[in-house]
Amino acid sequence: MIQGIFTALCAAFVISFLYVEYKKKYVAAVILKGLASLSFVAVGFIFNMVSESPKITDMIFAGLVIGFIADILLNLRFVFEKKGQMIFLVGILVFLAGHIVYLIAVFPLSAYKIISVIAGVVLTTALMIWILGRITAKPAFKAFGVVYLGAIMLLNCVAISNVITMPNFFTIDFAVGAVLFLVSDILLILNTFGGKFRQGLRNANIGLYYAGQHLIATSILWFVVNRL
């Protein structure tokens, strides 16, 4: 019930956000995006209140809050265009911190830590080779991209390994959310640095991102249920 209400609110805010951003009303877009992000923060907060394992669920909730902050920063680059690149980098850095917090939460659960790290390195290398052939960006952005995608790819590898060893609603929900987050980031990179902006990619990027964050927020509830 709670999840449904906040999901509906988020969908309404996301649609409104995409519309006003398309109309280049960037201040309104920042507000609407912030409200959309507050919806998954609210879901995480409510479910975390009943958790008896704060070490894990507190970290996941912290990752959601960090994502909320990063969301606002990424769109502030359109409001303050002269400092747009710097604001974008700061926003991505904040997102990186969020991925690291998520990783800290689920990494201890992994039964295949070394294999997950190796898989993360290999898959990140393959992904970067594919992406770098399709974008044009400054060396600093490319270097930062390696670190950023490396972190979220490792998160995905750990999350998927947890599903393999401990298949339950928590691990599955979190892993699907992490995968959607990764795909969303790939679309963001291609659309930002690919040479041509496509509104369709922007819509998909945003839609997948919010779906992923809501699944991660809901995973807190499933973690609590599994412990009951």
C-alpha cells in the first residue's frame, strides 16, 4: 500500500519533470525531480524504521539519500550553465559515493567476493571499451567514468552473486534495482557525450533510474521480512 502510493506520486512527478525539462524550465525541473526522488527516500525511511538490522538497512537508506542529493545536483547544471560541467562532475561524484555505500551494505553478504571483484573488473573493461568508441569527452570525464562505472559494475556483480547464493525477495529486488541503475547510467553517458541528445534516451534514462531506486528502497522491506 505505502509502496504503491509513493510509486504513483513518483511517476506523476517524473512525468511532470520530463515535460518541464523538455520545455527548458530548469528551475521547476529541479524542484519536480527533487520531489520524485523524495518518494524513494520516503519509502526507504518508512521501511528502515522497522528494521532490526540497521547496519545493512541504514546503509541502503543512506545510499537513497545520497542519490536524492545527486539528482538535484545533476539538474542544477542546466540552471547554472556557466558552471555546468563542474556541477555535473560533482553530481556524478556524489552518485559514486552512493554506489559505494550500497556496496558496503551488500558486499559482506557475498559468498564470492573475489570472483565478484574479478568479474567487475573484466565487465567494466569491456563496457568502457564499448562506450569509449561511442562518445567524445574530455580525458578527465573518461577517467572518472572508468571509476564510476567500475563501482556500479562491481555493485551489480556482488548483487547478482547474492541472488545466486541467497535467492530471496531482498537479494532479487536489490539486484534488479542495481541492474536498472546501471543501464540508466549507460544511457545517461551515451546521451550526454554521444554527440546528439535524444529525448527518448532521456526518458528511458530517467524512467529506469527511478524504477531502480524504488526497487532498492523496497528491498529494505524484504530484508526486514526475511529476518522475521
